[in-house]
Amino acid sequence: MATASDLPHPEREALELSTVLFALSDPDRLEMVRQLRDGAMDAANCNALDPEIPKSTKSHLMKVLREAGVIRNEPNGRRRTLTLRRDDLDARFPGLLDAVLGGLDSGQGSR
Amino acid sequence: MATASDLPHPEREALELSTVLFALSDPDRLEMVRQLRDGAMDAANCNALDPEIPKSTKSHLMKVLREAGVIRNEPNGRRRTLTLRRDDLDARFPGLLDAVLGGLDSGQGSR
């Protein structure tokens, strides 16, 4: 049974290129993706990052990424865990995530 | 001397990942990029494509792509020619354009 803590996530087959590109087109969302590259993150920790960004803004960043299918935001006990949907993105858009993360590494994603 | 027909284009070094991703995040702009993949296009021909899109909207699509550094829009006699900045994009964000075009080819970019 779905509960209030089960946020909707699009299926792999429903991911759309333009929507994914839009989700990645913001420096703050790109930074969130970069931080999730190396593994899952507690959503509360994500909120603790960069104190200059209001928590409500971070919640919205997470929502855009989740609804585009870039990340998962799932309950984990009484906490929530964020993960990058690398397998789904690689299956649908081969090479895209690596190209974006590579562009970030070379410092091209800065504001 | 710059004339009114010389539209500004960002230098290769000034291209930003998030801006390029935003320019590519719209289905109509993606379609324009797809059509430029195989070679230059007369801007007037571009305007003739898809009569359902108003000419003013197409001009704006071209402007967003040009200002992001995705395409060039340059005078050619009394006409204007659109070209994809593949060399610049490949140099700055290796693999990105191919991944996006590949995603389009597999029909994932549709609205």
C-alpha cells in the first residue's frame, strides 16, 4: 500500500530526454547530482549542504530531479535516502550522465 | 566593423554546461539541433519547418540556442545560415552532443 512517504517516481520507460536535460540545466541541481555520483545521501544531509540555499529551495531541487527520473527519494526507516538513477539514465540515454558529470569535473558547470 | 546583422556568439571558452543543457531541454530546440546535425541550414528554411510553430517562436528558439553557444546564426549574403557548433561543444563537453543526439534517435526526445 502506498503511504504518504512514498513519493512518485517515473518508470524507466517514461523518462524523457528533454525533461532530464531540463532537470540537469540548473547549477544547484547539477551540484546535487554530482554529490550523489559516489553513493546515496541522506536527504537531511543534503539539506545541510550549502547553508546559503534555503531548505524549501533544496526540497524543490530534489522534487524536480525526482520527477524527471534523475534521482530517487525513498523512505529509509524514519529518514529519507537520495540516490542517483544511474542505471535507468544509462539505459535510456547512453553516455549522457557521464558526459554531464565529465563537464562538471572540468569546471564547466560553475555558475 | 560589427553590423546589425552580426549577432553575438559566446566564445568556446565561455560556454557553460548548465546553459547548454537548458538550451537543449526543449523539444522544439532539440528538433532544431537534430536538423542541423547533418549540415548548415538557411534560417528561412528553418522558419518554414513545422508551420504550427509561429515564426516569432522559432526566432526565439534560435536565439536561445545561439546565446547558449549551441548554434551559430551568421549572415550569408542577404540570407542567414544556421550551423551547429559541434567542434566547440565536443571540445568543451566531450560526448554530450552525441549522447543527446543518440537519445533523440531512439525516440526519447519526443514530447
